[in-house]
Amino acid sequence: MRAAPTKAGEHSAALPFKASWLQSWAGAALLVLFTTLPVLILRTPPMIDVLGHTGRYALQTGLQDDPWLQQFFHFRWQVIGNLGADLIVEALYPLLGLTATVKLALALVPILAGSAILLLSRMIHGRVTAFAVLALPLIYALPFTWGFLNFSLAMALALLAFALWLRVGPGTVRALLFVSIGLAVWLCHTFGWAFLGILCTGETLARHWRAQRSLQSVVVNTIRDEWPLLAPLLPMLLWRSSATGSGIDGWFDIAQKVSWLLSTQRLNFHQFDILCALSLVLAAVAGFVLPQVSVDRRLGWGAAIALAAFLLLPGQVFGSVFADMRLAPYVLIVALLSLRENVSHTARRVLMGMALAYLVLRLVITGTVYREREAELERHLAALSAIPEHARLATLVELPCHKEWALPWFSHIGSMALVRRHAFVNDQWANSVMNPLTVSYAVAGPFATDDRQLFYPQRCGMTPTLPQAIAALPLKAFSHVWVIGPDPAAIPHRDGLRMTWQQRDAAVFTTQR
């Protein structure tokens, strides 16, 4: 690994872009604002899990005033490492209302992550590099589009916290600060705390190796420097000791991990999205190989540790699915941030122009796809006109086949009936591992909570299919059934269901008891 000088600002004197708009703080702020546009243009964010989270926030903020919903849902605050947006909603809902608060929490991800990426590049390399600009589109990688909101917030906070870790430097002040900072990041999401630990470990290892210490001394001093980050272990152990359903599964699936790396830019265009992701992977690999590019050892070590963690992580950890997928884009972000192009003034301008062009391209594509999915979401939400207040609603949503590139955008569309109709819906996560919400509706059986609202087209050769889901649905538990995906004419008939609303790919039924 070619070492880059590690003192912040060391190269500012020779900076060819010193007068460029991008290298000023105002220019960086404009770039962050531009990066946030795909979220700012939305009215109803269509990210997959955000729809379900919004339903939970509606219960969090309104359950105490709705005795009818209290029959089915119970919300109890507890100290768990998955409360980032929940706490934002709790603080700002009285001022902004639910929709605006959720949108703000979502916008904070690109604002915080974009600011952290540019800040770290300036601190480490003395300027915003082309590689740092290439890292910006990864804010909208698959974990964000999937709607892992607390996770994405925590990862953005971890990047910002790492910038502070570098700024303060070793000593008592940093130790005291990072006891509380580590706890705050962990409270947002456990994964963000682990990511912060990876970044800080990389910096600490690089610093002690540079001092030419022995291996034993490096290990001892690394542990000594990072003990403040261990503070969340106590609440985490208390949380995990009382949690259930904490499965760990999906070890060492290398083919799947390669797929996750190539899916970081996954949206709607299979080959093009893969090509974009591959270009970022190749840019990172080239940076570690080409002599014209130097590597900051602190972030280089961090990227190596993050890559090792990605390869070792199972697919599911403590109730969080896609654990390894979540880390994939951040391996690339750290790797790209570690790189600095040492080329001529002209070549650097060309590289920066290419990086900005790529950023603009991906932001335009991302914003366009998000707006298209938002319009499709609003079209489907016209079904709420056929769903009355306090309905007991079962949603059945068609998924794409596993081998298809399309995303399951409307897996949690049912939660919008909870938000707008105060209905019971069957798509909430009721798991003490994941959030403070529990569901109590025995009559609905397994159809009371998340994942039984999903089915596959018969072409997939997977189960459950729509006929199986319709046949198994306990009609006595529900007053309405909302089927999303298939042509209404293809929905199997079942006695006790009467269609009351339809459009080309959805239908609402009432149950006759």
C-alpha cells in the first residue's frame, strides 16, 4: 500500500483547484445540496421499508389516542440499537407532523453522509478529490433505496464521528467525547457503531504501525485507544439477553457477496446499474494499484478491515436481514475516500470532470426512478378510497422473482392505510430484536405481521403464490383484503370475498362473514 502523507491540509499549498468552486466550503455545501435533490423532490418517499417504518411512526405518535388500534398494537420504548429515525420523529412530530418529519429524517442521510465524505476528503487529502466525488452516489446505494433508514442514518453519523475522531486526536478529550458519541451512534443503529469501530481501528492501527511498534504493542495500544467505543456493549448485552428470534444465517456465500457489490447502484436498469457499480469497484481497485494514486494508510486500513468484515458477515444477524449487503457500498466509500490522484493539473481537472459527470448521471437516474415509483405509489393509494377508517386490512403484495432486477417497492404499502385510515394492517415488523412495536391479533395467526403479506408470481416457481395466500388467509380476521400486483381478473375466487374496487394491477375486496 502506497502511503500518503497523513497530516490534514498537507497538500493545500500545491492545490491546483484552490480557486475552484468545489474546493470552497460554499461549493462543498452546494454539492451536498445537489446530492440531496433525489430526496428533496419527493412528497411521499417510496423507499421500500420506509413505508412500513412510517406506519410504525404513526403508531408511535398516535396510538395513545386511538383505543381501537390499541386492541392490536402495543408500543413500548426500550433501549435498543435501532432507534435513529424513531427518536427524530418523537422529537419533531409535534412541530412538523408525520410526513414532513419522515421526509426530513430521510433527507438527513445524504446531507450528513455527503458532508462527511467531503469533509474527510479535505481533512485527509487537503482537498476534495475526484475519488470522493465518486463516493457520493453510493449514499443512494441499495440499502438506502431499500429503506434501511436507521441503518443509513447511523452510517452517515459514523462517517461524521470519524472526522471528529481524526480532528481531536488521541488523548483524554477524545476518550471522554467518544463514550457518548459511540453510545449515540449505537442507539441510532448497531451497524453504524460497528462501522465507526472499523474506521477508528484502521486509523489506530496505521498510527501505531507508523511508529514501528511490535505487533503486541500495536494490539495493546489499539485496544487502549479504542476503549471508549466499547461503552455500548453494556446496553447491547442487556438488549440481546431479553431479545428473541436472534437468528444468524447465511455464512460465506461468496457468489452472493459478489452480487451485492455489483448491486450497489441497483435501481431499474439491470445491465446499466451493474456497469455503474462495476466502474466504482474498478476505480477503487485501480487506485490501490496505479502509481499515480496514493493511499492514505488510515482509510486504507479501514477499507481493508471493512472488506474483511463484509466477506465474513453472514446474510442475517440478530434479526437484521441483508447484513452483508448493507456494508457493501460503505466498503467502496471508505476505499475511494482513501485515494488521492497525484497527476498533473490538467489530468486532475479531467478526472474531476468525469467524477462530476458520473455523479450527475446517477443523481438524475436516482431522482427519476424515485419520482416514477412515487407516482406509481400514489396511483395504488387510490385504493384507500375503498378502505374505511378502522378497517382490518390484509394486504397481499406481489414480489418480483429472486432472479429479476426489479425491487419489491410496495412490500409495505399496506402501512399507508395505517397512516391515512388508522386501519389495522398486516405488514408491521413485530420483533423485539428490531423495534419497540408488538402486534397482538391471534385470530389473524401468522398473517398478523410482516412477510405473510407477500407472494410470488407462479412463473417464479417459488412459494407462496397468490392462490396459496388467498386460500390460507383467515377471512374472519379481516374486513378488507388489498391485492397489489396481478390483473384483477387473475386473482383466484374465494367464497367470502367480494371485489369493491379495482385498477389494472390491484383490487380491494370486502369479506362477507
